[in-house]
Amino acid sequence: MADFNLIPFGFNPADETFIDVEDVPRGAKCGCICPACKTPLIARQGEEKEWHFAHASRKVYEKTQKECEFSFYLSVRMMARQIIGNELKLTLPEYRDSVSKYIPDLGYPLHDSFVITDSKEISLTNVSVETNFEGVAVDIVGYISDFKFAIYFTHPGRGIPQELKSPKDRHCGVIAIALDNLAGTLFRQAKNKKQSYQFALIEFLSSDMPSKQWVFHPRYERCHQQALARVDVRVESIKRGQQARRGKPERTKLDSAAENIHYVVSTEKQVKQRVLYECVMCNIQWIGFAPGACTCPKCNNHLYSSPRKVLQPGDTEYVNVRDATQIPPGEHCYRVVELAEGEVLSEEIERFGKDLREFSYRPGLKEILCPYWRKTDFGMARCDYLEQECLNEDEENALEKAVAHYGSREQFEVNNKHSLLYDEIKICGISTEADSAD
């Protein structure tokens, strides 16, 4: 069906609905008209070619061939709008992009790829068709909870409006579905399988991945900036390596920001102080040692970290701020100390990691958990400092609890990260040297 005047769905003016060519009488008795130019149609239902509607006569066909070149796509769009009810299930493609930044000092570009979202199946509710979105007429608008989602059909002569690429409402998603392939093999294959065009269209909309393109995702800008930040981190690392080989220390962005903060410095050893940091990218604050511990716990890089205040002993103003200075030194999420004389520890292992924060390590020693490491009630081990979780493989029925908590296996997989975490092995990278807090 490469000729765009061969129309799969005709408009029935009697009941003002679109109808599949296989659901009407053969020939002019179909009673349908072209959805674009309103010319009467005939239903061609031959033995060899794909079934289709065509304009009523050769004379009319020749007259309307150029004027009505998009009637195929218009009929598909109209039928798609008609068959979509109040709820729509469709599979969305993975959204992946990359950044490239030329570094003059290096003489070559650095690249970083990033994933904004994985492929997933969604259900749109409260669906409306042919509606206004960001001042543009779009084909479908629905909701995922309170998250608005728009679908725009494209074809030759109908590109993506600029307004959809940068909507004012950033709490939304937009995808485009290209209808181009429907004019070729897809409908022919559907006919060979003895499927109706309507069924083929439903299957196409819900599961065809190559036709779908992300136009806007609310996480894109953040992921893009993080990728650029990772490139900058690599640049600084390469430069520091080059400087080290030449025996010259490299000045970092943190050095410049820290010039406005007064530190107590000893000529023998630099004294570490508790400092309030802020990430200008994520707009969060945390406490860490200076120098050091300046990596943002949210975006996991230090390029946008800025010291705000040196904290004094007894300062309680920021007790609810994440405090990296409370994270125990070493490679694990606990510190090992000697038992006090006569001290007796609880042996209720099921409470460990929840309300029980100390447990026997070996005779005469105990482990004290990091204040940010804990076990949840839904089968996961969690680092509250990084807000990261992984399956607690030691807990019975942990997977079933976690899937029930997240609502689906797919959402569980999104949150199941850093498998070492459940074994109390650090993932934050803070104070990994035993004397880092000295």
C-alpha cells in the first residue's frame, strides 16, 4: 500500500465513524467518503492486491491525486483516535542519548552516553483525543497517575511542533509515533496473517518500537547535565594525571570555591573540619569534612559542590542534614569497637539493621552500623545517605515483599541497585581510608 491514495479506513457519513475496508460491502456500495477531500470511495476487495478504499473514478482519482496525497495518513490518524478508549496500554522505547565535548587542552573530544528511561509498558488513563496540549493540537493525551502524557502522530508533511519539544509544563512526557511504515509492509503483512487493518493498527500503536520517538522527558535535562559533569570529571582526572607526571599539582573548582571559607591549617598536617556543603545543581545540602567529602550524595559528583559554612562544635542547626562525617571509616557500613566491661549485646538477629544498631562482631568486639544503613520492612537493604536500595538476599521472601511494595517487577528492577549494599559493603566511597577522619 505504497500509494497514499489507497485508503485503509473510510469515513461513513451515515453514522460519522471510520470503518475498516473489510467491514463494508464491496465497491461503491460501501457508502464511504475520503476523510480528506470528501470524494466518494469504492471498496476494492480483490484476490491479489491488499484491500483498500480508492477514490470513485479514474477521473476523480487523477484530479485528487496531488490534492489528497495525505488521505492515507489522515484516515489512519482518525481511526486511531476512534479506536482508543478511555485507557490505552503501550510500550515505550528506551530513551538514550550522549554528549560530546571537545577539549582544546587535550586536542580531542570526550564522550558520555546516558539513559533517561528504560523501555517499559505504561497504561494511560483518562484518555482524550484530538485535544490541545501546550497550545498545539495533539492526537492523544492521557495520564499516568497525575503525570500528563501526550502522543503526536507524524508523517510526511506533519512534523513535530517546536512547542512539544520544550513544554512549559515540565511535569509531562511527549512521544511521537511515525506512521510512515504503515504505508508499506506493515499492512501487507497484516493482510497475509489474515488480520484486519484495524487490528494491525492497534498492535502497531501499542507495541511497535521503531516508530516511537521521545520528544520530551522531564528527566532529560538533569541526565544531560550529569553526563556533561561526568565529562568534566574525566577532564580534571586526565589533567591531574598529566600534572602529576610533570610534578605540578592541578587546581580544581573546589579549590576556588573554598577560598571564601576560612580553614584552620597546620604546617605539619591539615586539620579536617566539618563544613556545610551545597550542590548548586541539585539544590541539596550535606555536611562533610574539608578538605574532602565534597561529592554530592544526589548527583554523585563534586563539580557543583560549594562550601557554605564551617560548622562549630555543638552546632545543632543542621541536625537533619545528611552528615558524611558520621559515616564510619573503612570499606564497610559499620565500625568495630571493643565491648565495654560487662556489656551484653542482643542476639535478636531479626532486629539487626532496623531498631537494633549494634551486634556481636567476634568475641570482645561489636559492630556499630552506619546511621544511614538499614534494612527495610519490604525486603530491601537501604543507604539513606545516597537514597539507594538493593534486595536483602538474607531475608526470607524478600523478592515477593519488594515487588509487592513497588507494585511491579519492573519497578523493583529500577530500584534494585548496588548488590553489595545488603552485605554492609560501602557504596558511597566516603572515608574508605581508615584514617580519613583523623
